Amino acid sequence: MSNIVTKVAVVGSGISGAVCASTLARNGVSVTLFESARGPGGRMSQRREIAEDGKELLFDHGAPFFSISNTDVLKLLHEWELKGLVAEWKENFGSFDCLSNKFLDIDQEGLGKRYVGVPGMNSICKALCNETGVESKFAIGVGRLDWLDSENSWLVMGMDGQNHGSFKGVVASDKNIFSTRFKDVTGCPPPLDLSLAPELAMKLQDIPVNPCFALMLAFTEPLSSIPVKGFSFKNSEVLSWGHCDSSKPGHSTTSERWVLHSTAKYARDLIAQTGLQKPSTATLTKVAEELLEEFERTGLHGSQPFFKKAHRWGSAFPAASVAEEEKCFWDGKKKLAICGDFCVSPNVEGAILSGLAAAAKFIEAPGCL
């Protein structure tokens, strides 16, 4: 243990950052995790909403489920299953053709295992961020990461200018930390200046992303005309995916809740008009109406939802994998690791693999003190 970095900052509490932080802590590293949101999860977060009647509604409005094939990740999955954090979602899935108004390719249980967090997709990240050795700081956005050459360490500054201390290593698990999109959203330069890591800078320029709007719906009665619990939309310029969130194991069944995802084209066209800043209430209301109208055109539901609300994922879904072999980026001199699903594959398993790889860099590197 004497060769391991003893104090590391992890920026971002999505599954990649959470797995990395937990793995480091289990290997004796002191970890401080910074997350600008109020809770962990990133694209695996769960949204809590209150209906007009005061009823609590919970939605997995990002990643609807995940599948696993890698043996290292399967080991983690089994551990999470034993802890009751994960369960297999045993339902039929398919696709819906908006031209013929018919369901296609309906599969049967067991053809491909799909897993969900219990009681929400964020359950795994919550548990990992609360493990011994991980100090999690939520609602704290990192505004700047300064390399202190004289001290061979990193200084972490908050968006409000507060000094959060120096660290011997940094893990950036949120691509917005070094992306020019950060300035488009906040008006401030990205916290990580890639000129500090010139060997990585060229590889990390302009990682393509697919934006998406999610529509959360709640119905009093089940949508009995839909024979599956998750399906893709074919031949729609507006909708790409829909799933019944209340059908997941361990999830609340007090109402029928559905989540619809827009196409990337729909989201890109709208963002081109409105910009990357936080969308206004009027914009989100417009999105909710347009996505619901497209859903209504399918004829798949007869009643109006008693709750509807849209959310924008501006850059959460990567459109490319930029480090499939290495699984993460590493600057050994500055003890800087960059990980996320954009490194390996744009899904939950890819994010986990990247987080494990980033942790391994710190643990295996000689003289990391």
C-alpha cells in the first residue's frame, strides 16, 4: 500500500466515477467525490416529482436498464445483487413501427438479461458513494482544477471560488469537466485545462454526444394496449424509446409511469434554437407537449396522463468511444485519470469498465505518492 496515492479527488458521481471511487477506497485510498447535483447517479439518477394531488412519483429518466457481458463487471453485478441493489427486469421488449402502427420484434423473457437498480437506477451509485473511505460532497460544482507544480498536487476550487483542498491525484469522470460545452452551459471556462495534459488533449477534443429529451408520464390506469414494457420507435423523427418504469422489480406501483426519450435529431434541432443553457420552463413545456402528441399519434394510450414533465439530457449520451483499448486516459506524471462511458462504449457496462480501469492506474502505478 505504500506506493498508492493516498488522497484522490473524483469529479462526478455517475456509475463510472462511483465505481472508481469505491474501488480506490477498498484499496486504502482516501477519496473525496465531488458532484454538482444534489445526489449521485448521473445518467443513472432517479427523478423525484410531486403530482398535483401530492403523490410522490419516481422516474428512472436516464438509462432505463443495463446489460452485462464482461466477467469483471459480472462479479460486481453479483455483489450488488446480493446486497439487493440490482434485480433482473424480466419483461418482454420490442419495437413499434410508426408507419404501420404495429409492434415488431417482440422478444421473450430470457433472450437477453436486463438489469435495473432497486428501488431506482441510482441505488448502485448511492451505495458506492457511501462506502467507507469515500467522502461524498453533493451540490458542489468544481469550478477549477489547478496543478501545483511545486507541491506535485492538484488544487480543487468550487464554482463559487471556495478552496476544497489539494489532492495527490484527480479522476475526471464527467466529460463536461474538460469540454468546451461547459462554457456554453455555464459561461465559465471548463474546470480542467487540457493544456496541463497535452498528451491527452488531442485525444479528448470535441467528443461527440447525442442530446436527448426525456418525458415523464404518469397514468391512473395501465396502458393495456401496449404488449411490452420497453420498446424502440421506428420511423419517428420525435421519439426513439419508451418504457414502463412502474413495471420494474422493486419499483413503486402506485401509478402507471412511463418514460419516453426523444430522438437525438429532435433534441439537436431544439438545442440549436434555444442554446445549451438550462432550458426554460416554457421550452420544457413545449417539449412535453410535442413528445406526448407524437405518443398519442401511435394510438397506444386512451387516457390522458395526470402528470407530465420533460427533462433535457444535453450531453449525457456519448456518440463515440475514444479509448476502447485503454478504457481510460492516464497522465502518470500528474496522476490524472479521465474515465467514462465515452471511453469504452456508450452504455452502463462501458462506464463501469472505464471506472475500474481508472482506479487500476492509481493502484498499479509505481511510486504514486
